[in-house]
Amino acid sequence: MIAARITPKVVWFGLALNLYAWLACHLPWRAGLTPRLWVTEGAIRTGFLCIAYGLALALNLEIAAEHRETRWLRLAWLALAGNAAVSIVRIVVESSLFNLIWPDYTRDPLWGLLQHLTIAPANAFMLFGLLAMWWAYHQVGLGFDIEKRDYVAIAAILGLLVTLMVFHEGLSEARSPYAVSRWLQLIGLALLTFSAAASLATHRMAMQMGGGKLAVALRFLTLYTLLRGALVLLQAGQRMSLMEGQQSSGPYSVFMGVCWQAVPWVAALAAAYRAEMTIHAARELEQQRAAKATLVSV
């Protein structure tokens, strides 16, 4: 089984290695000690993030295979696998490495269009996966009561969406010459917002479960959606606060770089903790069989 090799410890190690490699390459340039090694930075970012989403894809597909008899849970994990698969394409198309063969590729409006052609379907997969998971647990009687604070949080998240729609000048594609790109960004943002709201339902499920690997996995799914939404909001606010031609501060850029590179690993951690349940169950079954075999032989 893939989950026997891709454990949460392996994923945590991958996250640490990713951030260490990127910071070791980026910070000396920020300190003025070396010229910017943007090709190396781009290779680190593209390579590690593709690996992170690749791990999430493999684990989610394996988890989905366990639920052949549970339609909605199978669809939920397949949708999360779809999110990971499309996200790999996103990481590739937005890679700065294309600047090597296409000068100023990442500054071309086409870059934004290609990016949001992947973001929108990825967010759609995420939203469907969360809703399917909620419905699956609801059908088997593992429902939960949404508390007043959950409604307040959901209202706050939807309020942020409305705010971003009104002050859309802060969005990266607000001035794109492609109308499709502008609309795709708004659609993707709406899907991400609804996903963040739906993730509160999974968080409530995790809290009522009290603990265990499944609860941890659901918490990481919640973190995955909320973190992405928070980072988009921060970026939009930062763009609106800057004067024309003004650049973001060094600490802010480093912080955002670290956070965006951590996001895919959070998705992989959610899958790894859920997959670990199966490994533990299989080990317990083997131990029980071994114990029975010993009794029979005696």
C-alpha cells in the first residue's frame, strides 16, 4: 500500500525540506549576499509542490478505493484527488521556469489566464469533495449540530467574499485584458469561499469526533481551505495598499512565499493522516490473526 510508505512523518519531512531549500536559496539574496538564483528558486518551488500534490493525489485515490461500497465517500475522496491532480497542472503552468524559454512569461496576461483556468476547476473539485463527505457522514447517522458560532463564521467568510467582489481592484486579474481571466478569478474565488464555509462543517465533525486520525485529517482539510482563502485575502489587501509601482516589503514576500509553499503539503497531510487509519487497522487485524493462530497451535 502507498500509505505504508507515505506516512505523515514523510510528508512533514517533505514540507521541512521544501521550506529549508527555498529559504536557503532565497534569504542570502534578500540579505544582499548573493545575486538572485531565480532559476534554482523556481525549480525548488515547482518540484517540491508537484511532489506534495502528487502525494495527495496518490493517497486520495487509495483512500477512495477503500470506499467502493460507500458511494458518497468514494466520490468525496475522488474529488479531492481531482483537486490535487488539477493543482499539479496549476503549479506547472504558473512556474517561473517558463521565463527561460518565454521571456517575461510570468508578467504576460496569458500567465494569469492559464493559472485561473486551473484554479477554478481545482476549487470546484474541492467544494464537491467537502460537500460529498459531509453528506456521506450525514447519511450514516454521523451528523452534527451546527452551532451559532459556526453560522457567524460562515457569515464572516461570505462577507469577505462580498468585500472582495466589491473591491476587486486588489485582485491579480482585475486589469487583465482577458475578460475570461477576470471572470474565472471571481468564479474561483467564489468556489474557494464556499469551500472554506463547507470546511467549517468538516471541522465541526472533527471536534465532535473528539480525536483520532480521521478527526486530524478533517482538521487539515479545513486548514487547507481556510489558509488558501486567507492568503488570497492578504494578497488582495496588500495590492490595494501599495502605490503604483511600489513593491511589497521583504518580510511580507518571504512570509507569503513560505505560506503558499506550505499549502500543498497541508493537503498531503490531510490525506496521509486519513490513510494512516487503514495501516493501523491492517496491523491490528494481522496481530489478531497471529494471536488466534497461536491459540490454535497450542
